[in-house]
Amino acid sequence: MWFRNVQQRLFPLVSAVLINPSASFECGVRQQRINEAIVRGQPTSPGDWPWHAAIYHRGKDYSNAYACGGTLISELFVLTAGHCVKSENSYVLSPSKVFVQLGVHNLLKLDPYTQQHDVDIIHLYDSANNLRNDIALLKLETQAKFNEFVRPACVNRQQDLTRNFGTAVGWGRDETDQLLPLLKSATMPVVSGYQCLENNDGVFRLALDSSLFCAGFSNGTTVCNGDSGGGLHFERKGVWHVGGIIAFTAPRDSSLLCHTESYAAFTNVYKFLPWIRNVTQLRYLGGITGPGGEEIERECADPVQRYEVESFVYPYYPQHKNDIGLIRIATEVSWEYNIQPICLPVTPQLRVRLFKEFIVTGWGLNELYQPHQVLQEAVLPLASNADCQQRSSIDLTERQLCAGGGHRAETGFGDGGGPLGYATNYNGAMRFVQFGVVSLRVETRDGKDRYTIFTRVASYMDWIVENIVP
């Protein structure tokens, strides 16, 4: 199978990382406990997002206007979008015309822990244009004082965030077009460039490059006007990293309001790591340190966990039918940030749910018939069983799914038994649910295309529940 690399490099992360050699704090770690964000936005509490900043523009007659969000990454620097420090005529504002508030929860109310800092220098990326390279760093005149309501986020150093879920934070407009004085958050997946263009080719084609990525849902969960400059944050092992900066969304009709059924574009922070380091002169941005205090990267993950098999159970298996089984491991699994259980379609709604496309993963053979050393993933379009049967010689039942075709990525030898799944709402939260098990690959009658047949997990949920022994 010819899959796209899930992650070419893995960077182990620790929960306590210094941003400044003289500082004694942890970046990306909350001091307040928080409930998980839900789709379409959820109200937050003070201290939930202590790195989120409010950026204001000073007007005439001492009038101040909220302009954008931003992310505190050290005592002196706030990361935001480049267009957030420009005037309506696209001129870069004087630092005296911009100030930052930290520890803000309600835009209409200043709390005792709210801090206000004037801006000393505005650093705009040199080759920034209208949409690409939309990033800026604000150097504060005075140092931020870290407490439970004001803390810095770590800076993402993972190269590929596709399929990862991030949380966007902001005071923008909600689904009713109302401005939000209270900070809200929403969790959303990073989608591939192909999905982004397929969703709205006209808006994203002229702008989308390596400096941007798309995230969100096409069902009404997205960022909106007023959210610009805020971060898209990713949690790893209890530590939060800013991986994206809210750049722009598709417009709704002829208005300037956001299109609530379109993805949003985010500036890819990873692409600007050298520039961020150069401007801030920060030694640590959320990585790990070597014996001499230098920042290092590793190409290995945590040690692999190995488990003995106690037993194996499977139903009656005529040819390629009922191609499913359960393995019981001899000892309990030790859950880690990179080892977690997948969800199954246990609810009545999920048992009948189907998507236009699914995600399949595996280490199968590549086009040179060599096994992949790194886990691969691919997005396969769902095909109807009728089309599969008509174009091939396979005989399918309602307990099977067919996906692939169209000369896109496909499964191969070694991928059997792997999961087919998709992220969906699961008891009020976004979870990745397994809907299929890789069974076999079939060619069309003319030999010009291939499909993959999957055992449909929902059809075996009763059997799975009966055979799971405590």
C-alpha cells in the first residue's frame, strides 16, 4: 500500500521545559483544571488558557478597540498573526498604537489578575503577503508575571499535524453571528490540503502552501471574525503547544463574516521556528535538552511495549466472511500518551453511521514491495457494496464495507487486520472510532483499479461484547 507518512520524525516531550534559562516555570502547563472542549465552542473559565492574549489597537481620543488574539510564549513575546498589527490600509502600526492584555477572560471586565503591557517592538515576517506567512511577534515593554492565570505556551516542533486534534481559543463571533465577550474554545482536526481544497477550492487554492494548514469541520465548527491571531493548541502528555495561528476563513456570501461550513486556514508555526528563535533569542521552545543544556531532537519514540497473547477468539470464517477476531493480552496495557484504546461504534447512532471517507493505517508493503518502517495512513473514499460487486467479482454482505478506488491510496500486503476509522462525536466529545477491519484487497474486472474490503465492526458489536472477558 502506498500511504502518506504519518509522522516522519517524532519528538519526545517533557512536561517541564524552560523558555528562559533564568526562569523557573513550565510552558504549556495549566495551573487550573479544565473540562474538555466540545464541538461548536464551549465557554471557558479563568485560567483555562493562561497563554491566550488580547491584542488592542489604540485609537484617537484614547479609544481602544480589541483587534485580535495572540499567544504568550515567554515573559516578553506574544505570537500572533501579521495582519493583526496592520491598519485598515495594510500599513504596519506603530508599537505605541498596540498594547496587550494577559489573563483576560471577559473582554468587558478587567479582573484583578489581568495584566496590561505596552508593545516595545513589532516583528513582522519579512516576506509576509496578504495571506501567506501571516505571522508576527510582539516584544513587550515589560515582562509578564507568571501565575495561575498568565503562563506561556510551548511552541510546536512536530512537523506534520494532519489528523491531530487542536483546540482553538478566541472571542470571535459564534454560530449566531454574536460577538463573544467571554473566551470560548473549540476542538477541531487538522485536515489535509486535499480535503481543504475539496471543501472550498476558490478560497484556499491561491493561498495554501507550506506556511498554512487547514483545520475545522464543515458542519458549523470553525473559527470566525475576531478570532484572528489566536492559537490552535495541541496537547501532548499534559503539555500544550501552539501549532497554528488563526489566519483567515472563507467569507460567507458577499459579506465579510466567516463561512460557518468551511474550514479555516492557520499559519503553520513549525515552518517559522528558525525565525522565532532568531527574533526571540530563546534557547528553549518546547523541545528537550541534552547534557550540555542544548536543545536537541530525537528521531525515536518512547520504548515499544511488548505483550504476550493469552488467547484468541474468532467467529465461523467461511472464505472472506466474518473476518474478525479478538486477542486477549496476558497482562494489562500501560497507557501512555502514544498508547491509547480506540473507540468502537457501541451506540445505536454509530452502528449505522457511515462517512464519505475513512482513515486507514498500517505498515504494509510499499510500491517496491518493501515493508514500511514508519506507520502509514491514507484516506479512502467509501464505495457502495453494489459498485464493488459490479466492478469486481467479489460477493459482499451487509457485514462488510468497501472503500478505495479512484486510483487513490490503497492497502497492501501486511495491512490486514488494521483499523478503518474516522473522528466523530462520541458521547458529546470528539473521538476516533473504528468502523472497519482490513480484510482483503480486490481488483476490478478490467484490472485498472483496486478496492479494499473491510469487516464492518458495527455488525459484530454484540459478538465483541459477549467475548470480552474481564
